[in-house]
Amino acid sequence: DLAPSTPVVIRGGFTGVENAATHRAEGAISALSGGGLVDLVSVNNAAGNTVTFEDLEFREGTKHAVEKKKSAGDVVFRRCVFADNSSATERGCGQALAGDGASKAASLTLEDCVFRRNQNTNTTTDPGGDGGPRIDNNVYAYGIAVRLISFARVTIERCTFEENGIPFDHRLYGGSTTTGQGLGFWNPVYGSTMFINDSRVTMRGCVVRANRGSTPRAAYGGGVIYVNYALDGTEIGNCLFVGNEELGSTISEVTPENYAQWCGALVLAPTANCTATVQNCTFAYNLSETSRGAGALSVRQPDLGNGVDRSAVGTVVVRDSTRAVPPAGALVTRALAFIAANAGHRLNVEDVVRHLGVSRRLADLRFRQIRKTSILDAI
């Protein structure tokens, strides 16, 4: 628990031979682990007593690996990693980072940080099908990896978000063998990777890839990154959203008009008279399983007022991201998203097939049908 009476900087990356912070090796980092049993850091700082974290890894926390409690002091993270923070409890949110800006008294900054595999792993047995792992119908989450509420400003620069939200070996189910209602219907997940509410956001030079969310039947849920409420002045620029996936229903009785419309790699959901700018961003190979939801970008306008000033939306490049696809096409789209999201790694065909969870024969067949080419050619 940190409640400093003066500004504090907490640095990692030391090996024991340095005489000053400037002597640390570039890229060196120190890891703090909760071992899946405890959380790591709690910050409760007053105005003027900024807490800064540098070159630290926060991993294997439970409820919130790092929590900025409701207080007026600013918090800054530089070159930090938040990895493998997960929970099997209900309504898990802010697994990696949770914060409350005390009614816009505080600001929060993330620079050159990585958020990786921060997930909600709450599962139960599928009541009507294959018996495989599926997300429990009690999950009701706002920002599984990151949840930030009511900051004066949230600044996110050159950060990477990957494989957060719902694990790739999990799916949704209706939660009831009789009514077909449950997670993905009445219990939404808002911003599976990051949910920011009532805050002015600046997000630049970030990569959002291979994250996984769920689209509920309840209105306004869904989204991989969800920026909500009084977000006037929000600017998102020069960011890459690639290979993210929005899960839809597995219940056949639910008609398309009941699907949520506010989903996709990025959702902006402002109150009236707010202006947000999305400029020079690329959306590629994002997949939505719903019939009425976007895979790339959703802009939700409220019932009253002007909402987002659409004339302020800048250059947006959209590639294969917004159209709904049949099951065979969805399999190929998932494969292409996985390949795109891991373009910097040495992938082979077996890696792709393992990710899809189907046989190689079926995967090859679908590629020949849809793309007239092979998986290896796509790689």
C-alpha cells in the first residue's frame, strides 16, 4: 500500500552494480509476482504526490494486480509490463490495472507499456453441448484487463495490448438449458481489454492485437476497447487495431435484432455534445460474430444531443473488418487475424491450426474454398 506524503518514483531494472538510474541496462526490468494468490500494489496518493513506476513487470495478480484507489494524486507508468493477471471469480475487471481518478481530480499516464494475457478465466460446463470450457454466465465485467474511471486525463502512448479479455480456448454459452439466456445476452462485458469511463483520453502510437471480447444481447455492451460517457476532447491517433475478435451468441433462438450493436475493436460511446477524434488509425482483420455489430469501429451517439462530431473523425483505414461472415469464412478470418497479429513471430501451419482448434484437413479445406490458396501461402 502506497500513500506517500511527497512525489515518489519506484524503479526496476537494477542488477546491483549501478550507482544511478541512468546506469541501468536498456530494456532491463524487475518482476513482481503475486503467484496467482495476491495482488501487488495499491496506490492511495493525495494531490501533488505523484507516484511513478518505471521498468517493472506486474504479473500473476488476482483481483487487481495494481490498483489506484479513489484519490487525487497522479500516477505514471513507464516501460512497465502487465502480464498473466487473471481471475476465475465473477465480474472480474481491472485484472491488470484498476483506477479511480476521484471525480477527475487525478490523471493517469501509460508510456511504452505492455498488457499481455490479462484475462477472466471463470468457467463452467457447457450445459447443452460439447462440455468444453466456456465463460460462466455470472461474469459481468467492465474492462477485464484495464478499468479506469473518472480521470481528468488518461494518456496512453506507444503501448501494446495483446491477448487480453477472454482466453482463446473459451467460448460463450447461454447459461440456461431452458431459456437460453446468460452471458453474452443479459450480462455484458464492456471493453474486454480496456474500459475507460468519464475521462478525456489521449491514445497515440498503440498496437491493439489478438484480444478477445464478447458481444452481449444487453444494449451497449461489447467492444475490445470501450471509451464511455463524458469523453470530450478524446484523441486516438496512429494506432493499429489488428486481429481482435468479438464473440457472439451460440444460442440459435436469439434473433439478429437482439444482438448488441456496439461492439468492435474500438467503441466510442459519448454523452451529448462531446467530440472525439480518431485519426490515422488502421483497423485490419478484426472479426465480429454478430449480425449487427462492427468488427472494427463503433461510434454510438446518445438519443439526445450531437454525441460524437463525426466530421472530427479523421483518416481511418478499414480492411476486411466490418462485414459479417458465414461460419466457413469466420474460420478463415480468425486464421488471417491470428497470422496478422503474430506477423513478427516465426509462425508455421501447425501454430495456426492449433489456434483454430480444428483439424488441419478442415482448415486447409476452408482456405481452399474461401481464399483459393493455402495456409502456408497466407503466412
